[in-house]
Amino acid sequence: MADSPVHYTHTNGVAVIQMDDGKANALSYSMLDALTAALDRAESEANAVILTGRPGRFCAGFDLKTMSASPESAVQLLTRGSEVMMRLYGFSLPVVVACSGHAIAGGVLLNNCGDVRIGIEGDFRLGLNEVAIKMPLPILAIEIARARLSPAALTEATLGARLFTSAEAVTAGYLDQIVPPDQLMDSAFAVAEAWGAYDRHAFHESKKRLRGMTIQYIEDTLEDDLQAFKSPAAE
């Protein structure tokens, strides 16, 4: 669809999934549906995936208008987003995140679902700011943060709601490396092509062993956790 917030291209076995809603790339239902369709397509025709955003904005997190409408609305959107993120976190193909700018709240959570996360140099912020905006972190966010972040940074990143610069994000564990903006996609393609050459079965089975317990725990606790979730609208 011409007005889709996600653009898909396929080159040399690498599917590029670019989020671009013309704004902050919020995780709305339309964005989540478009991401699902893009992942479906990639799984059928590609060897690896690059997930990126628009220049300066990777993803601003869950759509605040929907989140603040009511507790029920927040739970429904978080449930849908959790489904997409768990699919991405355990995706059968290598996923390289080309973090093209700011990644906040659900946006940095989406970033952390990638296998390799490449960011850009510049005045960009990454972090889980939920506590600072009176919103508890769901188990989904806590467990993926626990799995991907440096143990030394985990408490400050979650309970402290700290937003990290791009350079700080590498040390904290949000990113694996940063490059100049004009090198982002070339760097992502280099990793995606290398990892995409691995045997698909061996890669996927290994990923299931690496991440399966975390995914199972999140899925098992998701409904109860989100029913207890208190959105800002319920304050």
C-alpha cells in the first residue's frame, strides 16, 4: 500500500524493512500490522533482515494517543506489540537493526529484539523512560533488557529511566556499535549478508536455544502482567 508506514525492499537476499510514518515512527496498530506483513514476506524470500527507521528517528515507542485512551486500550496495544516483538526476537532469520536515530521506550525495546544492533554517531538518545513518565515497565521490557543490557547498566536503564547517548548506549548494551550516519546501511548490509550465509536451520535452532526460555516466560506471564498494567490514563 502506498500509504503504508513500512517500506520493504529485497536486495541480494537481504530484506530491508524501513519504518517511516513521516513522524516519530510510533508503534500504532497500522505500524505493527505493516511490520508483521513485512516479516512474513522476508521469511518467505530472504536470508536476513535489516530493520531501520527514518533518518533521525528509529522509533518513539508505542502510540501514546492509544496508550492514554484507557487502561483497556493500553493493554490491547501492548499485547499486539508484544506479539510482534516476540516474533522478531525469535525470528528464524538474522535480524540486523540499523538504528537510524532516537529509540525511546517501546522503540528501544524493538531495537533490542535484533541480533546485531548498529547505531549512528550524533546527538541521539536511546532508553526506557517509562518510569519517568509514570508508567511501569512491563515484564516484556524488563526481561528483554535483562537479556541484552550490561548488568552494570540494567538498574539505571530500567528503574532509573535513563536515556543514553549513542556512544553510551554501546557500553550499556543497547547497541553493538556506532558508525557515521552515511555508513549505517553499508555496515548493516555487510553484517546481514555475512550472517545470512549461515545455514538457516542451524541458525534458527541455535536462536531458539538462546532465547526460547525468555520468550516462553514473557508469553506465559504476558496476560496477567498486562491486566495489572496501569496506564497514565488511570492515574
